[in-house]
Amino acid sequence: REQPRAAGQHVFGIVQGGGDAKLREKCARELVAMDFDGYAIGGVSVGEPEPEMMRAVELTEPHLPEHKARYAMGLGT
């Protein structure tokens, strides 16, 4: 069942999977099949060292459609 949205509001699927390449790919592919407005890379910036955080982003990004909005959740400085 679809949730009501305000005009212009978008719904994002959040890709999870930690540092596991296969889990991230599986999650991304299944979310992309649902055709969200955009995709978020979740499970980063939760206390892991920066190289692990960047690896999670790098493992996920290739599986997201280029024509949809995407963002990395929780990244700051």
C-alpha cells in the first residue's frame, strides 16, 4: 500500500549490507526492481573506520541507476 506524500516529495530505498559486497548488491538490485524515486546508501558513518565506510559506498554505487537521485546517509565531514 502506497503512503500519502506531499507534492514533490520523493521516496528512497535504503541499501544496506554492511561491508558484504554480495549483500549490498542483492539489496540494491531488489530495491532498484521496486523503482524508487532515488536510493540511499545506508549503514555507513556508524562508527566504522573511514576506509570501511568508503568501501561500503564503493560496493553499492555501481548497482544504482545513474538516472535516479542517490545519497550516502549520515556522511558529514
